[in-house]
Amino acid sequence: MLWNYQPPPIKPRDGEPLWTMTKGAKTLTCELRYHGEYGVETLVLLDGELYVGRRFPTSALALDEAMVIYAQCVAHGWLTAVT
């Protein structure tokens, strides 16, 4: 390998969008990303940047976590965005 070798950039996996919420000018989005045998990841993005993420062994557990986060956001004044 040469000293100036740069590996190709990693393409992020596409996620399955679950919900989007707004509060003022901020946008919160939740999506699931599937990693095959390694499980399913719940990602929450604040204005398009990773805010929190957690990986679960099954999609049911990841979806449950997404719904818990959704309920917490509603309780703190976030509004569901209409698309």
C-alpha cells in the first residue's frame, strides 16, 4: 500500500424514516437502519445531524425505542410535522 493511499469514502446506509417533529426552527427525525445479522439501529437526527443512536438485536425492540422517544418528545412540546 502506498503512503498516500486513501480508501474510498464510506456510503451511509439508507434508513427507514419513522417520524419527523418540529419545535420552533428545529427538526427532529427518527429512522431505523438495518445492519443484517448485527441488528437494527434507531437513529434520532437533530437538524440532520446525529443526536442519539442505539442498536438492538431485533426490529421490534428498535421500533419500541423509537415510540418511547416519540412520546417523550411530545411531552416536551415537539409537534409532529405533516408531510
